Amino acid sequence: RSGASSRVRGGQTSDRIASMADEQSGPPSDNLFVTDLPVGLLEDQLREIFASYGEVMQTKLLPGANKTSALIRYSSAEDAQWLVENLNGN
């Protein structure tokens, strides 16, 4: 579980990662919403970066004018939750 430096809600690096369950106060989710990604990031690059943290089932880039966001679905809620918990501030 190494690779991209990411920002998880309140962290210090470039990306922000939040579990969809965090937004809904529900059970853990296998979906993540990632913001502040570089404009021009390609789908295969996104998948490669986040695959180093677990099995990525699906990705969806949400391009913006200055920054890109993405939805990432892992094979398990545990992988997604690990990413949120362990990359905070790294």
C-alpha cells in the first residue's frame, strides 16, 4: 500500500479523499470521492495510482476547469476505509 501521496480530509498533500459513507454517516463504503487531482490526468493513470492501495473495480474522472475530481470504487469497503484512514495528512 504505497504510491501516490494523497490528501484525506484535513491532510497536507495535494489530493482530498473522502469515503462516500463519511458524507452519509452510514456503514463503510467501497466508494471514494477524490478532489484536487491535476487537470489532464488520464483514467488509466488514476487507476494505476489508486490500484497500489487495493483492488480498484471502477474509476470515473470528473474533470473541472482548474482541478479534476474522481470517483473510485474498490473491491471492498475495507480497502477504501484503509485509504481514508492511513493517508490522512500524508
